[in-house]
Amino acid sequence: MFQDYPWCILNKDNLHTIIQYVLLCARQDDDHWRWELGPIHLLKFAYLADLLFAKRNNGKTFTDVSWVFYDFGPWSAQAHEEIPLAVKALGANEKRLPSEYGSNDYFRWSYLDNDYEDAYEKVGNKVPLSIALPLRVFVSKYGKDTPDLLDYVYNTIPMRNAAPGETLDFTLVTEPIVVEPAESFTPAMTKLSGKKRKQFKARLNQIKRAKTEELSGSARSEYVEAQIAPMNDETMEKGLEWLDDLAGPPLPVGKHDVEFDDSVWKSSVRRMEKY
């Protein structure tokens, strides 16, 4: 089993808060089927919460989890072990499903109590504003849709800048906070004299009338016939054959093994940089 780095000290309270918040966000969906989330979903949403927090906090994460590139995305064995404790503390319902691929069962958790709105407010008050709303949008969009969630997470900046086994760098997503000086707003019209304001309004009405007349005239215009006659099917077919010939011979069909050099993980293409 993959293990985190020994020096990783996560913030369990914050991690539990995020896991519980995600489960309560899922409870707000109209589709009851989407209320249930598994460990893979809760873990990836916790990663997204750290990503959102890091943008506004110089790369520092909310949970202090040491996320590592492992298999299909960010992973932390320590965070994974905290999930059952967090959902139990929330009072969530647990569903155990037998696995077809091994001895380990699948788990799905959902919050079924009718007081979920009070629970959502209580837990949500502990979630920073930089996380709360966008994370709720993520949960609403992806929910338990595992393939789409994994695809989105896999393509985030820390993942694209790491190779398998490496710790993810959240400083790469830091956004500078720009504070602009406050300015008192003064409408431009108040700076004009009474005569200038009257002239401005008269000119504006003149433009409106001209535009109205233009639109009413264009409504009566007739369609213009096409100047180029459409190609017949035979011409189109020959043109497509010519384009296919330019592309060269067709690619071989079948199953093949492809090997990539390890340098691909640090390539500009994978980082989506200009090249």
C-alpha cells in the first residue's frame, strides 16, 4: 500500500470539516441517487478544497495534507484513513457493497437526517469563503460521476506539473491579491452644465429614432440569393477523397503497446504551456 511521507502532519479538524461539508452539499441535490459518495469522491473533493484555498493563501492548503501523484490523481493514505471517522462524526448513513474484484467491500455514505439544513449551516460556517461556494459548485457538477471527477482533477495544475510519486506543489496556483484604492463615484452627467445635458439628451433621442427607422427598414428587406452554386454530390465526394489522400495511409487498426520516456511527465505539452 502506498504511504505518505512521514513528515506530513495534516490538520484533522479541517479535513473532517471538508469531508462533512461535501457530503452535506451532495444532500442538497434533487436526485437522491447523487446523495451517496464513496471514498474516492470525498478524497478528490478534499483535494479540490485545498486547491481553492491555496490560490488565495500563497500555496498553503486548508488541510495540510501532503498530496502525492499516485495512480489516477492526487492521493493521501492519511486522508483516506480519516474519511470513516469524519462521516461517523457527522452521523452519516453507511452503505456497504460487496466488491466483485477482491475481499474489500465498497462503501457509500450519505446524510439522510431531516435536519441536514441545520447541519449544513453548522459545518459550512467552519469552511472558508474561498472554498465554500466553489466547492459546492464542484459537488453539484461532478457528484458521484467518478470518470468526470477524476478527469477534472487529473488535469489541474499541480497534477500536470508532477510525475508519479511526487508531492504536489500548490504554490503553482497562487493568485496575487490585488487591492484597489476605493474611489468615490461621480456620475459623468453631473459634471456637465444644464445646457450640455440638454444637448446630450437631444442627440441621444436622435440616435434612437435613426436606429428604430433602420431596424424597421431592414425587416422589410428580401433575402439575397447565393452567388455560388452549391456543389453536387460527385464533386463533394471527389474533394473528400483528395483530402483523405493528403493525410497519408490510414493508421493501423488493432491493439498495440506504446512506451513513453519518463521526460513526458515534465514536458511543456503536458503542462499545457506554449511551445
